[in-house]
Amino acid sequence: MKLFVMILSLLVSPAGAHEMTPTYPELKWSHITNVLTAQVVLLNMRSDAEYYEITVLDEDMNNIEFATSERILNVPYLERKTIDVYIRKSDKDKATYLCSRSRLRPNQVQSTGIQSRICSKFRK
Amino acid sequence: MFTKTIAVSAALLVGSVMAADVPITGEVMSKCSIYTDTAGVYGNPTPSTLSTSPQSGGVTPVVRYDVVLADAYKARISTPDGFTSSPSLTDAVIFTGSVTVDKVSDIGMSGYEAAKVTYNNVTEYDLTIAGSTWFGITSAMSYGVDKALPGGTYKAIATAECIAK
């Protein structure tokens, strides 16, 4: 009986994690004039999510323009990806959060899926 | 005797070369991890309602937040306010939901539930203590005035956010 409950709980629980480090990334001068850059590392331990969207937000959670290699990244299960974002010098004071959000495919969502978002805060 | 001494010395020398150190390093960085501990399932207790409550035949989704640094993050959890996919619905759909602390890894986190802030379909918790916290997300919906839901698959998404302070 105990074994049955354990197997059932494993089947019902697709445990996995979305993780982003560091908590407070630093904005540094990039090799481009008047452009700053910051770096975070994203780890995908969610078997049900393989795409993550990157955003840069102000303190009220409004979007700020930024550049990166891919806004929606493919991060395979159990893989880690280093993300570099670039923002204009004029946006330095406004830019507050660097966020990654899991993007779920409709066929990956069970009855109620869970979307995860982690926001690191720029060190100022 | 001399030959034996040379043999032992040689064995020691060879041994010292073979016994290589295998370093294991680890780094604990300040971070937040969101674990999807349990995926939710809607139960259909009456023809016009769906609910993730176990009493209604559903499964409550559970998310776990792991924070390494105390007082660095807040958890913001939103219950669904619409379906991401469903059969065509022609009448009013009303969603309700709640979030509660399910389990904690530190006794000091017992105050999280009393200190939570709720607005619209969003619940916020201040993660003031390092460790793991499990949150249960209950979602329910009703259709029209006791109108039977059309047959089909209903899917909704709850959002779990971890925001640095």
C-alpha cells in the first residue's frame, strides 16, 4: 500500500525547479559605448518547461528596452544557460529587475499548470 | 636488503603518483528556486463547477520556494483568472482562488500565513527566513447560474513569482 501511494505521488508530482542566480546582478560597462551589461545564470530543472522568456523591468514592473541574444531561450531540462543583457546608459537608473519566466506549451500544461518567474534585482 | 629497500621506495613513489587528489567544490549562492512540487488537477464536483480542492475530487497544486538568503525575496503567487484552453463557453465564468502556506522548513516561517498580503487574484509573502516553503494553490470556477459545463478538457495556469527585494 505504501509503495502504491509512493508511486502515485511520483506520477502526480512532476517536481522540477526554475532557478536563477545571482540575486543582485551588477550592471557593468560593456564593450559598446553608452551600453551597460549584466549577467545571470538560469538553471532549468523543470521537465515540463524548456523555454524561458527574459525581460528587464522598472520598479513598477513595466518593460524596459534591452538587448540579448534571444528573448525566448531554449533551456533543455537539467541544463544551465548564461544570459547577458544589454541596456542603454539612459535606462540605467530605471532598470530594476531582470526576470526569467517559464513558457509552457499548451500540450505540456496539465489541468492546472504552474508558470514560474524569478526576478533578480540590479545592484545599484 | 638493499634490493628490498629500493623496491619499497619505488612502490611508495609510484603510490604517491597514483594517489591523486579529487577535489570536490561547491558554492552556495544567494538565489531563489521555484519547484513545481505537485501539478494541479480540477475536479468536477457539480455540473457547473470545477475545483482543485481534494474534497471536490481535485488535486491542489503545490509550489516550493527555496531561498538561500534571508529577507532577500518575496513570493508572489497568482491563482488562475481564466482558462488557457477550454471548450467554447457562452455564459459567465467566475474564478475564485486562494493560496496558503502548506509546509515550512523552519519554525520561524509559521508567521508567513498571518503576514500575507492578498489583492485581486494575487497573494504575496515576504520570505524573511532562509529555507523552503511550500504553498498550496486552490482554484475554483463556476459557470453561469448552475449551468452545466460543456464536455472537454479545461486547462488553467497559476503563476509563481520570486522577486528580489
